[in-house]
Amino acid sequence: MEVLDPSVSRDDAPLTDHDSLQKASTSTNDIEDSKACIKSRQVFGFLGFMGFALVYAMRVNLTVAIVSMVNQTNSVDPDDDVVDSCPYNNTNSNNSTIIPSKGEFNWDEKTQGLILGAFFLGYVMTNVPGGRLAEKKGGKLIYGLGVFLTSVLTGVTYPSMHTMLAHWIPPCERSKFAALVYAGANFGTVISLPVAGYLCSLDLWGGWPLSFYLFGILGMIWYVFWLLFVYDTPAQHPRIDPQERAYIESKVEPKHDGENDSVPWLSIFTSLPMWAIAITQCGQAWAFYTLLNELPTYMDRILHFDVQKDAFLSALPYFTPWILGLFLSAIADALLARNILSPLTSLKVWNTVSCLGPSLSFLGAIWAKCDRITVMFMLSGFGAFYGAVYAGNQINHIALAPRYAGTLYGITNSLANTCGFLAPYIIGQIVNGHESLERWHTVFLIAAVINMGGNCFYLIFASASETIVE
């Protein structure tokens, strides 16, 4: 993996010694990229994108299916003191009366919060082992199994992908490429919402189980292609264009066996820049999972959207970050390549954008109250700026510890996704038995404050130089 020159310590220095656009070696500078129409790293990126799409499609299934699984006719207490909930539309978009779901499970909001949050138990527990295994055994196997065995091993996907990006992607392409790959999560959400909503409306096999069968089968098919076309490093790929391999290896040092025998745990856990990443990721995770896990319920119970039929509006808050994230990441790479922003400034700027946008979207939703279209515009408009995260803290790990990027990402992502369990549980406590605007506005305000608080910590303590050493 990439190894920094220990003498480099300035935060405005290149992220690694291979990140410098001016190479000391003339021969290295002269190596050009392959002219092939389809490059091996593009195939790797596409399959990585589809892997994240399937992981998040399977994750979102539950947030949509739970609307049909729960018997909502028994969940409303006529004596409940609710005075500010949104009025029902007389009809939905298809001129048919909205009928509460008669699902088979009598779960209250607390129970639903626990069920939605339980997914993160396996996710949190497998992040750090997944990152370490990816460094030692290779990201191909670990990432593939993470998708194939979702959700028990889904926590290994992000750290193992981070390890592979360090081997495959030149630094000048890293923000844009990471945005392309990780945006599979948004794509999977956008696709899964309408598909799962439609399947839940069917009578075949009870409706809601169909979505789990569909994406589970697609995950198994994906795994076959991943095993056939993706390799841990360019050096291990038997069909890669030699020119592309030479170009990648001139920018990114190839993996050396035995270099990761020990992890500097003390240096990691005493590193303020590492905690800066973890804390801002926690704030972002709280906001993101508030939207991911709770939006279908909020739309159904408070705004009285028909989640199954208003599929486009349901998916819009996840679609816009995907598109804007690709655009902003390309801008971030261009600004770095032209030395307009230093690496540290770039990380802080884009991380702030990725936190400020969603926080404003929650405040906008509070302001819009029952104006359904304005609420969705706020969540999908300002919320789109979450896509800037791929040029923010998401690539910071490689700068702090290039040899241990997977392990470091596993640690910060595990800590952050603890909030993924806490958010739905606490939201369930807040709204339990009282589906009202006031309580949901409290939920949104908490998400905005936690998100921006984490970013403030990041602005103070973030670093773009190697601070974690043996």
C-alpha cells in the first residue's frame, strides 16, 4: 500500500508521497494511462458501485416493508393527545382512498425503532475485523462476501472497499472515483424504494417478502461477476492492460506481503484527527439514517403520502445526493490538481458542505410543516449536498494512515454507525404513541444539531498528513 515519507508533516502537503503531481523520477512522470475503451479499474468501479447498490437495496427493503408489515389499524389510539398532525388528503394520486395497512405485526414505534436499528448490530461488529482482513487477505474476497452475505457481514464492505481504492486508484482520481463507487448506495436506495413499494402492494406470497427474495437473488448473481472480473491489486489481475497497470503502479505503491503484521493501536486511538473523522461521521450517520430509516414512516404517518404509489417523491431525497455528489467530487479533484485548494482545506470545505446541506434540509422541513411538496423539495434540495462527503472525510483515512486505511475506516465507520442503531431507537422513544408534527420536528432538529456539531469538531482537529505511525 501507499507509504508516506516520514518527513512530510505539513497539512497542506500531498495526501501521500504518491499523491504529488510532480514526480522526482522522469520515467515515472512519462508513464501515460492506457487508451483502452474499458479499463480494469473501471470494471472494478462499476461492480463496486453495483455491490453497494445491492447492499443498500437490501437495507432499504425493511424501511419500506415495515409500513406493510405493521398493522396500522391497531397502532392509532383514538384517545392520543395529537393536535398538530397533518390533515389527510381525501384521496391519493390515483383517486383511491388511503387505507391504513392491515399488516400482520402489532409493533409500536419503540419496537419498530429497535427492529430498524438491529441491522446495525452486525454492521458495527464487523467493520474493524473487515478492514483488517481486507488489508491482510485482500479486499476482493472480503467485499464480495460482505455483499453476498448481507446483512451479517455488510459492515465489512466499506473498509474493504477503502483498502482496494488505495491499491487501484491514483490520487488525482480518488475523490471522483470514490464518489462513483460509494454512490451505489444512493442508487440502490432510489431503485429499491419504488420496487419494494410495488412488491409490497401485491398479494403474491404476502407482498413484502418478495422484495427480500428479489434483491437476495440479484446479490448472488453479482457475486459471480465480482469473483470473475475483480482482483485485489493491478499486479494480480491476469487481463489488465500492461499500460494501465504501469500507470497505476507509478502513482500508487503496490501492496507488499508482510507489511501489515501489526497495527499501531495506541497511535490510532490517541489520534485527534482520527477522532475528528469518527465524530463527524457519527453526526452524518445520525442525519443520514434519520432520513433513510424514518422518512418512509414520516411520509406515511405524518405527511400521508402513499409510499407505495408516490415512488418518485419517496426516492427523490436519495437521488439528488447521488447526482450532485458526482459533480462536486469532480470539482474537488480539479481544484486539488490545480493547487487551488490544499488537501486539508479541501477536506474541510467539502465536509462542511456535506453537513450543512442536510442540516438545512431538516430545518427547512420543520419550516414547511404540512406543505408536502415543499418538505420534499427541502429534503431533496439542500439534502443533495450530502454528496460532497466523498470529497470530505471519506478519503481522509488514507492520508492519516495509508498502510492501515481499511482498519482505520473500519474503526471510524463502526463508531459512526453506532449512531445508526441509536437514531431509530431514540426516534422511537420520542414519537412513541404520539405521531405529531411537534415530535417529528424535534427529531429533525436533533439530527441537524448533531450533524453540525460533529462538523465543528472536524474543522478544529482534522489533518491531511500522516499522523498515525508505528
